[in-house]
Amino acid sequence: MSIASPESRIGARVRVQRVGSFLSNMVMPNIGAFIAWGLLTALFIEKGWITSLTGHLLGKGSWVAHIGGWGDYAHGGIVAPTITYLLPILIGYTGGKLVYDTRGAVVGAIATMGVIAGADVPMFLGAMIMGPFGGWVIKRLDALWDGKIRPGFEMLVNNFSAGIAGGILATGGFFGVGPLVSAFSRVASNVVNFLVDHGLLPLTSIFIEPAKVLFLNNAVNHGVLTPLGTTQAAQNGKSILFLLEANPGPGLGLLLAFWMFGKGMAKSSAPGAALIHFIGGIHEVYFPYVLMKPKLILATIAGGMTGVFINVVFHSGLRAPAAPGSIIAVFAQTATGSYLGVTLSVSCAAAVTFLVAALLLKTDRATGEADLGRATVAMEAMKGKRSIASTALLGASGGSGGAGDSTISTIVFACDAGMGSSAMGASVLRKKIRDAGRGDVTVVNRAIANLDDTYDVVVTHQDLADRARARTPSALHISVEDFMNSPRYDEIVTLLTHANGDGPAEEPEPVAAEPEPSVDVLPLRSIVLDGSAGTSADAITEAGELLLAAGAVDRSYLPSMHERERLTTTYMGNGLAIPHGTNEAKAGIRRAGLSLVRYAEPIDWNGKPVEFVIGIAGYGDEHRALLNRIAQVFIDKEQVERLHTARTAAEIKSVLDSRA
């Protein structure tokens, strides 16, 4: 199967796609708040649904005016504070968290407050700048004194550094960023008004419709249209910008054309795709149909331009973003007085797309059936991950879901050294796959340097994804952050069901037990019940010194454990970290060995709480059996609690030696 492109071919498209994905990750978790604001606006503003239905029965002194912030309550209410303060702060908080977890989120929110106070328009663009920047600043500051703070002063330094950094950033945002973004917003708003006044707004479909298929829409939609549209809606009660990308009409028309005039798998899968697209709001299901016959992009452009033109003529718009782009979400956010225009824009966009696509399909001179499966694989290559909706459709239609043989038989979990993180992650994933009855799938772990392009699926930590993709360009790449209980593991099991069928290709073979180590890789003297470290750096050193004392490693191995942590975190999830050396440092390992340190107070591990640190010196396969059992222990809350309450090193050892 062929999914991803080599790193050398990523190009500008994927870089823009990554920016769009980052912007989307700031906005999408907060869409619920945008919808809440849209509903509050629709119900309670002076020209909202309630006043429209009741006439003058509810006047300027009513409870509706009180909530909506008009009449006698012009300086109060919920609607205006929500868009002015709540939504930008949520975006800034989320942006900071993406960069540096909770500490980054807090500093990002403080910095965002500065640009809010320094601007005269809702500060969505400012929040998208200051939130991530605040997270980056505090991350860099923490790195400056990591491991240099005296024990007992960590909380004092952490709290004051976050407060001081946040205050400085808020001040800078108030005087600098806020006014600049306000000026940019006014210029962008003037550009939009110019396009509307001169009838040029429909031309945006020439860029937006191809951008959808290339997965560049997030950069446009969430980076520009949603912030500008929300500002416009706050001023006018609605915005046409929310409909430029979210209109489901073009996709519906295209899929109906394939249903009527398509061939083979494309024809049989089109009705289901239309339902998922139009009702479910998952627009990506129609992208493979365009990629299969690229000239059909002309149909979606024509439909998109038609929809925008009708919205311009009828002055229709939405009160808030429609996410996902379902017709249900679109009508839920439609402004009062815009229902006719929105309905016509969706209907006519679908009709025009249908007519143009039908003409192109009927006059197509290509012989034979186009490969929808190959087009789906191409779409997933551009997206960078598997499309569950598209794969399910192909499976339901009797297709393979990929080019040629798309069944998944080999999954590799890769990390830098292949001795710790990947071994435990592979163990957790292997158990999930085995429990799902998928005996036809093999899960192994490897160092990234030892990967070759023979695997169907490659799972890595998100920080190592680019390195793994460069070595295995033909595989499907899946990135995780939490090794012990990542939700991506369940997605992989679902993916196997769609790709390989409802049942295993063959009867599951008994899982061979890992070979027991010939030496005790975790002696009792390498288990410490009450660690003394106060920082992650000190904890790595403490675990490394235990490995050194046990004769498992040379002194040269210890610095590589810190180097490995700088490359990407060894935090596994569920309070566990497993520091180990880099792949290049394996020469410093004398034999396989583990060390374990338990901490009474959680250690801040790059923003994650860690109570158990297991140092690893991986040599051959002797440590893998115990690592597999440790992985099973740490996904079981009862077993983790036994580790917490253990009074002796022997009790700790007995829990880890027990088979899950």
C-alpha cells in the first residue's frame, strides 16, 4: 500500500497544511463555545428569534434584553462579553497548551488578555498569535533553569516565572500586537467589503474549492475566514464568510452526479458518501472522487461560485461557524432573514455542480473504471492520516480501500533507540489488536534508524514522525503523544476492521511468550521506593546512576539519557516515564538492565505528572519480556495502585513480574 510521500517531496503544500492544522487545532476544540455564542446571539439580540416571534411584548427592559445586552442593558448581557473575552481567551489558552501543555496554556491566556484589552475588535487573530507565543516563551524560560532550582523552590519559581512572563507579554500585546491586529482586521474587512460591493466574492471559490481537496482549507478557513467572519457577525449579526467553505452544496452535487452517471465502485459508494457529507458534515468523503477525475474540480468551483453569488444577492449569512459542515449545522447557525438565501445557495450550488459534473462524466473518453481506491490513498497521503469515513465507504461498497492490496499485516512502533518507548507502546497496541481478534496483524518495535520501507503502518511519537516518514514513505503514519492510553490505538483497531474485513484473515495464532531474561534485569537494589529528585533532569540522573551501580552501563551512557529526553519526551502516560539513551549510545551498555524509582510527589515531566521513573539499558531482547509486563501493569489502574502502596522493593518486583 502507498500512503505518504517522502520528506523531500513534502513541499510548500504540506507546510501550509501544517500551519492550517495548527490553526485548526486552536479553533476546533472551542467550536462548542462558538456555537453557544451563535445560539445566544440568535435568541437574545434585539433582532433575534425571540423578539421576532413575540413582537413588542418583550421590550428594552425585558429579560431578553438583559441577556442580549440591548435596551436598558446596552452595556451588559452575555453576548458581547462572550465574543470579546471568552472566545479569544479560549483560543489563546488552547494555542498555548498545544505548545507547552498547561503552563503554556495559562501564559498564553494571560498574553491574550493583553491584546483583547488593546484592541477595538474581537481579537481572534491576536489570540492565535499570542497564545502559542506565550506557550513558547514559558517553555524556553523553563528550559533555562531546568535542573538548576534548589529543591523546595520549584513551585515558587514556576508560579512567579509564569506570572512575570504572562504580565510582560500581556503588556506587549496591549501596546503592540493589539493595535496592529486591529489595523489588519480593518484592512481585511475592507477587502471583503470591496469584493462584496463589486460582485467579486464568488471568485474566491476558484481558490477555496481546490484548497479543500488539497487539505489547505484549514489554513484559509480557521486562519482567516472564521476570525474575520466572527468579527463581522458581531457587528452585523451575520457573516457570509462562514458560508464560503462550509456550503455542502458542491460536494452533494458531485456525489449525486457519480450516483447517476458514475461507474463501478464510485457509483455504488456515492449514495452513502452523499449522506455522510450532507448530513454528517464530513466533506472529505468526496475528495477522492475529485482526485480520481481532477477535471471535476471545475464542477465544484462552478457550484461554489453559484452558492456564493446567491448569498451575496440575498445578503444571507450565518451567525457563527457551521462545524462540521453539515446542513443541520448550517441551518442551526443561519441568521434571521437568511433562510431563503441559504437554502437557495445550497440547492443551486448542488444543482450547478451536478449538471457540470454530469456533463464531464458523460463526455469522459476514458475507458474502464477509474480507481477510487487509489484516489482515496492519494487523498490520505495529502492529509497525512487514514480517512476512516472513506475507508468504511469503500469497504461497504466491496472495494479494497487502497491501491492494489490494501490489507494491513505489519505494524511497527518506532522510536529513536528502539529499546524503551517503542517496546512498551508496541506491547500495549499488540494487546489491543490481539483482544480484537486480529491474529492476522503483526506488531513489532524498531529504532527509526533501522526502519525499512516494508511496513504497512508506522506508529511514532509526534516529535519523531518526520524522521520515520522519511525512512518509510510507503506506510501509513500515525502519531501519538501518550504511549500508554492513546486514543489513536482504538482508531488503529477500527482501521484494521475496515481495511482487513470484519474478521481476521486467519485464525489467531497463540502469541509466543517473550523469552525470559538469562539475568535479572531489575534487581532489588535497582528499585528505590522514595526518590529524592525534584526535577525531570535529576530523576533521569537518579535512574541512570542505579543502572551504573548495577553494572548495566558505563558512565558514558548517562549523558545520552538526557540527550534522548531533549530529542523527544520519554513520558509514557499514567504517571510513567522511561528515560533511556539514544541509539548511538548503545555502545555504553554492558548488559540489559532496568532501574525503577518511585516518587511520593509527582515530578513535572515537560508538563506531565510522573510518579514512576524506569531507567532502561536495552541490550538484545533480554529486557523486552519485563518491559511488556510493565506496559500491561501501567494500563491497569488496580496494578498501578498496588505499586503506589507497595512497602518494599520485593513487592514492587512481584507486581511487575506478574503476567497481565
